[in-house]
Amino acid sequence: MSGWLLLSPRLAAAMGGIFGLLIVASAAIWGLKRAWPAKDFTELAQRTKSWWAMAAAFGAAVLTGPGLSFVFLAAVSFLALKEYLSIVPTRRADRGVLVLLYLAVPIQYAWVASGWYGMFIIFVPVYMLLFLPLPMLIVGETQGFLRAVGTLHWGLMVTVFSLSHAAYTLMLPAAPNAIGEWRDPHTGAALMIYLVVLTQLNDVAQYVWGKLFGRRKIIPAVSPNKTWEGFLGGVLTTTALSAALGPWLTPIDLGNAAILGALLAVAGFVGDVTVSALKRDLGLKDTSQFLPGHGGVLDRVDSLTYTAPLFLHYVRYVCY
Amino acid sequence: MQWLRLLFFFLIVRPAVLFLLGLYVKREELLPKQGPAIVVANHNSHLDTLVLLSLFPLRLLPKVRPVAAADYFAGADTALGWIATNLIGIIPIRRNGSALASMRDDPLKPAAEALAQGSILVIYPEGTRGAPETLAKFKNGVAYLVERFPAVPVTSVYLCGLGKAWPKGARWPVPLLCEAFVEAPLRWCGDRAAFIAKLERRVTEMSKLGDFPGWDHEPSAAAEKRTLEQEK
């Protein structure tokens, strides 16, 4: 399951599709700029440029084999965790705990890379939960103990535990695709591309449907720009796309691909809104300015933190 | 040794500042593009100097010199002294304010010479790192220096988050995001006290721009209960 470039025909076609979409998007922005020279498309252009960078990094990581993919996703987890720890209030006494949290990133991804599913699934929820407070006890700081334990562990669950599920899809065994045409030795890579692309396209679809037809607000107290039209348009688009792509690229059959599409769309929405609630609580617009046009890494992967676990468990239990 | 300093910043400091810390700069274009110039900043951490120096393009780096306390970064015979002198490129000055008046034994002389040669000086008017993420009272040294070079622009930078990433007294840094806000340069106004007051006001204003919270100090339920009982 290794190799310098995992270019099986299906993977190559999928990657080609991603970059094809980006070329279309860049061309569309170029056209928009020419058609309405007075209008400001800076944010849209910045967003697309950042998409290019993300697609290039993700593509390079996936196609050079699972090793680099684990490193790439571990780096994403690290950056998201760092953003989270920077924006939440922490106590000075908890510097040791922060070090422990950062150490959990390589450890969690080592469980993933070794394929030890049992440890991967309990390390953060059980052992980090139990032993995270230990440095606080040694320092002896009890003021604000509960708040610190709660905020720090929640952040670790979202940025490291949840996101590492996307990496674990690479460990799923090789299987023929659902239409039985062809057996891909890199099924794991295909599943991860499928998960990440559908999650990100769902974000874009909800945004575009909302911009075009959005009228009724869905959850104004948390995220005033989200509308029912955007949400439902996203669910329909992602379900259709999933049904079209799933059986061709992965072992997921048509029915399950449709269910997964709807599931990913709803979960992605919940993840997006959850991080919005966090930012609202802290009085921030973005978690950082790491990705021009998008905000922070956590802003970009907010929906993935919810879709990755659902996707992995659904595929593991239902499609194998 | 200049090439060693450039390599150190290109291969180690900049990647670390971008990936391990994560830096967001606002109004970078207001930084001086040539010497002589002075950059003043708030000081909470050893990381401040590394971050400030990474704000400048490598081409300018040989000119950028942080002014630092000679007693702390003592000479080239300790490891810290060697790093400070050769890799960071500090200008060591003695920080005993009382000697300022006597020109015969002028503590600012090395800094003044560097300015005369067209350097970009980095100065922390607070004098020391102090308590994390709080601004201490400014010292007068920078005003004495600008008085001698009234044409030199003084650009202020506010750094946010570094006092949490590596506060005074902590042994190791912890990765946390930081921000740098740059403000348009200030010119010499003819009066030392007025100049320092103006500079201090400007940096204090800028300190409100930061996005990151300080240390969490919310009193716990138990502490509130105790104070209530004491009041009774």
C-alpha cells in the first residue's frame, strides 16, 4: 500500500476532477472581474487561491502514499489545535497541560498509522480525559479547574480525535468498487478523497445556494448568514454528487452513497455552526488568518470534524 | 558571521515563527524599508525579538539590530551571549539609567553609532519583559536617542500572544498564535517627556487591537464563597 505516486486510474481521474473544478472556478472569477470591473471580487479570488494551495498540498500528500497523508493530517490537527488553544482563555498554570495536548497529536496519529483501531478510538476520549488533569493536580491550581479541563478536552476531541478519523479511512482494506468494475489497491486513499471532497463541496454548495436563493434564516442566533435554502440546496447537491461518485470511486453502493451524502451534508452543517457558536462566544470572526479568504484552519475543517467520524463508522460497519 | 545569521533566520526562525507559532501581521507595509530607523515594541517574551526580526525581508536583516541589556546577554563567553551576539545580532547596552547624563561614559553610544551607520534599531522602551501580556511604564532611553537623531522615524509595533507562548520565568515556549500590529512612524517633537508620553499612548492604544485573551482569571465558585464569608 505504498508507492511514490498512487496513480491508479480512478484516483487520477478524481484528482483531475478536483483541479478541473479549480480551473473552472479561477476562469469564472477572471470572467466576473472582466464583466464587472467596478465590483470587488478580492475575497472570492483569495478564497480560490487558498483552495488551490490546499488542493495541491492535499493532493501531494494523498498521492505519495499513506505516510505523507498521516503527516499532512497530523499537521492540520496541530494547526487547528494551536488556533483553538490560542483563542480560548487558558490559565498560566496549565502550560504543562498544553504541552501534553500537543504531544497527543503525534501519538494519536501513530495509533492511526499502526492500524490499532481499538487504541485509536479510546486514546483521546478515555486516556487523555483521565490523565489530562494530572499536571494541574501536580501544580496544585484548583481555581478554574473544571473550566480548564472542560475547554481543553473539548478542543482536543474536536481538532485531534475527530480529524484523525479522516486519516483512519486510509487504513480501510482494499476492496472492489461498488459497480464491480475494478479493484483498487488504494481504496483507503479513494475513500479519504471522497470524504474530504464531498465535505468541502458541501460547504461551497451550501454557501452558493444560500447566496443565490437564501431568504429564511435557519439559526440566526448562532450564524446569521445561514439559510434554509442554502442548507437544503447543499443537502440535495451533496446527496446527488455522492450517489454519482460513490459507487464509481469507492466500495459504497448507490443506496448507501445517497444516505452518506445526506448524512455528510447535515453533519457538515452542524460542525460549521458549532464552530460558529464557539467563535461567537469568544467574540471572534475567524479562528485565525492562516488561509486568506477563509480565515483559520479550524474555520476550514469545522465541517470535517463532524463528517469524518460519521463517515468512517458508517463505511466500516455498513459497507465492509 | 552575517551569513550564519541569515541562514539561522531563513532555515530555523522563520519556519518556526510561521508553523510552530503562526504569525498574523497587520499593516506590514508601514515597517521601515531602509535605515536609519527605530522600531519600538512592547516586550513580554524572548520570542518578541525573533518575531520582530522575521517581519523584515532577508535583504534588510543585516541592518536590523535589537538593542539589548549587556548584563543579561553577557558578552560572547556564554552560550546565550554567543547566540545573542552572532545569531540575533544585538547591540548590547548597559541599562543603568543614572549614567545617562554623563556623556563621557555614554551607555547609548553603541546604539547611536549603529544609527549613524544606517541601522534599523529594535528597542523595547519597557526595558524588560515584565508580567505577561501587560504593558509596563516606558523608559526614557529611546527619547535621548531620537533627540540626537531627530530625522529618524520611530515606528511602533504591538505584539500580542507571545507573552502567553513564552512568558518570563517559563523554561520552554509553547506553540500559540501571535499577532503583530504596525503603526505609522512617529517623528521627534522636540521634548523628551512629551515624546515618550506620545509613544506610550500610541502603543497602549494598539494594545486594544489584539484578538487573543490573556490568562484566565475568572474566580471559582469556592473563591467567591470565601470572599462572601469574609465580608460577613
